[in-house]
Amino acid sequence: MFGLVFKNYVFINNIKITSLVLAFLGCSIAQTLKAQIPLIAEDEQGSLRVIGKNIINQDCNSGDVIEAVFPISNISTDTIYISQVVPDCVCTHYAFPEKGIPPGEIDTIYLFLMSKNVPPGAFYKRAIVDFNDGSMELIIEGNISVVRPIIKPGERPIIYKPKQIRVLNSTQKEKNSDEKLH
């Protein structure tokens, strides 16, 4: 009787361990595929188009805020209303034209990556923009570095002050803001 119970216990624990390993491998494979497979095909975008690229690559230090600027154009004959912007992470905030984009006009969608609570290393953040007749995908990717305080004997430590970095997509000139965040 004891041998049968012990064998069942070992068997159940082996199944649990195998399940955990498979779940971990599944997550890492999903993360790899996530970076390679676009969520929205080019022909499903509808009447709004990103002027330039829909991917912005920007490295930053932990605590910085990346402001990604995506100009968009309405190529239809009707006013297009953005119904929602859905980022894939709580660290990504957004701003979009809520009153609609008239035909032939250009407006802007802003994505803000708050890097304070994002782990250091490579990051890949997406936001899906839904509007009247389609959806589009906007992406911010890059690398987050940690800046350690500089401590010298007898002096006050020098602590990194986070910055807001404004990044325009490839059609416009990039510039960094020296404004300090509080």
C-alpha cells in the first residue's frame, strides 16, 4: 500500500515539474515569436496610415520617459475616429486625437514608455490603435540601462536624474529633451 502511494506521489510531482518546464518554454517561445510576428497585416490597416515607420527604436536609462511621436494620415474621404489605443503593458501610456481626423489631414499619436518599473535589458512594447474601418500597430523597442550613483569619499553622491526623450519616427529629425522629470 505504501509503495503504491509513494509511486503515485512521485508520478504526480514529475507531471507537475514537466508542466512547469513546458509552460516556461512555451512563454519563452511566445516571447520570441511575439517580436517576429506582426499582429496586424499591412492590408488590414484601413484608412489611417503611419507616415514613416511604425517602429521606433530608442535606448534609455532606467527612469527615463520615452515619448514616441507617430504622425498619421487619413487617406479616406470621411473623418476617421480613433475608438481606442490598447498598449500591451501598463508602462505604456498614450495620447491620440479624440475629435477625429478629417479627410486628407495629418495628426499625431503619442506613446509614452515609463521605463521606471521596466526591467533592464531589451524591451519591445506594442500598442494597437482601433479606428472606424481598421487597426494599426505602433511599436517602441530598445534597451534599458541602469545608471548607478557615483559615490566619492567626502562628496555628495551624484544620482542620475531621469529625462524625457522625445523620438520622432524616421520621417522627422530626432531630438532629446533635456527637461528633468520630477
